[in-house]
Amino acid sequence: MRPNVGSLDRILRIVVGVVLIVLAATHIIGIWGWIGVLPLVTGLFSRCPAYTLFGFSSCGTGKT
């Protein structure tokens, strides 16, 4: 499976995921903060199922 998440997209997903998880773990936000696992995982693996479904890629033309 080819990556479909580019560098900037990947960094933003990882940062947002970690922030949401930390906020949920410290009870600053509710249980919905654990949704941060999804952007974290998609950022770590450079693969987004929704991008595949809609035929989108933020990698650029050379990697898809």
C-alpha cells in the first residue's frame, strides 16, 4: 500500500492526535478526545483510508 499522506499533513495529524490524547488523558476534555488516536495512527503510517476512498492524496504527484 502506497502512502497517501504528505509531510505537512502527516506532521499536523500527529500533533493534533497527540494533543487530543493528552487532553483526554488529563481529563481536560471528555472521552471524545480519544478520537485523537485516529489522526495519530494515520499520521504515523502515512496512510488515510478516507483519502483512498475519495481518491485523494497529499503526497504530491511523484508518490501516488
